[in-house]
Amino acid sequence: MADDGVGPTVAQDQHYVPRELAKLWHTSPNTIRRLFRDEPGVILIEPPTPKKPRKRRLIQMRIPVSVAQRVHAKLSKVA
């Protein structure tokens, strides 16, 4: 892969799970999930629909570093 000088793509970024980012930002994983739920670039990994309708579906979230930086900058401007 040639270096085009543009920098890494989102796919090549390091990705955080909410627990990791919450630890870095000194907040709860639930707060991170709420902040990034509808943010463009966040990856949501949904398992297939369970056979038992009462079983809870756990959706995994992966947050690229570039998205975390963008949200942090947006939040910093508000404060």
C-alpha cells in the first residue's frame, strides 16, 4: 500500500469500545454510548435476530479515533 500523504482512513484508525473511551474521558460507558449513538463513522455490529424473542440483542460499538476527536472538539467548544 503506497503512502499518498493523506493520512490513515477511518478503517485504519484505532477503534475504541465505549468502556475504553469512558476510562480515558473519566465518564461512564453509558454516557459514551449516548454521545456516539447517532454519530457518523461509528460502527455498530448487530448480531442476527435471536430465535427467542425475549432474548436481549447486544449491539457492539466501535468508535474510530478520528470520530472521538471530532466529538471531543465539538463538546469542548460548547463548554
